Amino acid sequence: MQPYFFILSLLLYGCRPVTEMVYPSDQLTLESNCTQTNLTIGESIEFTLITTCPPGATLQLPELGREKEIIQLERNWEQMERSDALEQTHFHYRLTSFELGTHLITTNQIHFTYQGKTDAHPFPPITLNVISSLPPDASSKLAPLRPPHPLPARLPRWIIIVIAAGIIAYIMGRLSTRLWKNRISTKPVPPHVPAHLNALRELEALRAGPLMQAQQSEPFVTELSRILRRYLEARFQLNAPDQTTEEILADLTHSPTLSDQQQRILNTFLQQADVVKFAKGEWEQNAMEEAFQTTRTFVQETAQHPEGENS
């Protein structure tokens, strides 16, 4: 019965009292406590180190883990508020051990730096007593082997073949369904329509619409300008719908496709269109007709034919 009393006394011993090392009040104060100092193999304990020092001081704590004697499972810290000007930090460790015996948590020192001076202070001497979790009378002999356990009877071969065929059929069905859903349908691609043909069709639709009225010059000019800008975008690869008149003219100034006369026509039309759109100007019927004809002529002259020649 003596081993049982020894283990019971170790468990009742519990935590060691809080150790406290007091250094000069303007330097470092260390306090430490441990949930328990008696543990079994692999059992974890909580260890807390409390440091109090003036602002601006730095601490370098040693590593606690070493092989199987002391294993550090977790470490974190938190700052605590105080009523005085000192800083207090709580360092929390979760430790365990896989080696029987008595072990100091660490024999290394704490390095404390304050006002350019570094001192070494001893770590609180906490000792862990690691005991086995086996009862004292546990035998180290191996237990005899158990008799063989009969395996369940094998399924008939025809049942295995039926099951395998069903699994293969299921997989093939799922694969064929997925391939059928993901099939690529080949749709005929409509032939490419040249940019000038699109522009001419839009111009004829505009002319036949209700905007060719003197009192509707502003929406007419706006739509006419949009048709021209879309044509410039498709024909000369410009971002004409989003560019200003100055930006379009600057991009086309160095274009060898446009002649000087075509550049002047484009410049005149875009500037006059800006006056109508933004300055609320008005055009007469003949001016609208002239602008329409000018735009149509510009599209025809700069059209790109399949042979790559300009009309």
C-alpha cells in the first residue's frame, strides 16, 4: 500500500506556493506559479510567469522546451494594466514531459535590459515531478496471444461480378451524362460585316427616321455623331465612343489612311456636333442634310474592302 500513499501524497501536494523574486523597484520583479508540479507522462500543466518592469525595458526569456524532459505545447502573453507607471506582462505556458523523474522547468537565465544596461536574472526554480500513469503493481510481461478469430465467409463470385458490373454501369452513366451536358454545340458563325456597311445601314435608318426635322436637330446630331464614332472605333480600332473630339483627332492625325482633306472634314464635323450637343446650338434642315451627306461620303471614302483597298 505504500506506493499508493506516495502517489496520493504527490497529487495532494498540488501547486507549489507562488515564488517571488524582488529586485530593486526601478528594475525587474518576477513572479511565477504553476497549476501543479506533479504530473504523469504526457499530462499538461499551466505555468505562468509575471514580470513587472519600468517602461522602455526589454526582456529576453529563455526557451523552456528541451527534448523529452520539458515539452512546450503552447505559449502566449498579455499586458496587464496597473495604477502606477510600471508595465506588467503575464506569460502563459502549457508544458508536459515524457521522461520520468524530477526536472527543473529551465536552468537558463532571463536577460533584462534597461537604460542601456543588460543584467541576467535567474529563472524561478520550478521543479516538475513526472511519475508513471501505470499502477505500481503493473506487470511488464506480455499478455498471451488470443486465439485466432474466424473471418466471415466470402461472397459468391457471381455476386461480386454483379456488384462490380453495377458500379461500372453507374460510373459510365454518370460520365456519359456529364459529357452530354458539357458538349459543345457548333453554331454557324455569321459572316463578318464590314464596318462601313454597318455605318451606312445606320445612316439610312437615321435618315428615314423622325429626327430629320429642324426642331430635332440636337438628337439628330447626337445620333449622327454616335454612328460616326462607332464607325471610327470599328474601322481604325479607336476608343472613339469614350474619347473627346481632341483625342480622336490626335489619334487620326498620324494615320496614313486619312488624307488631309478627310481629316479637315472630320475635324469640322466633330467640332460642329459638339457645339450642337453641348452649347445647345440649332441646325437648319439644309445644315442637317449637309452633315448627313458629309458623314456618308466620309464613310464611303474610308471604307475598307475585302481586297484591303480604300474606296
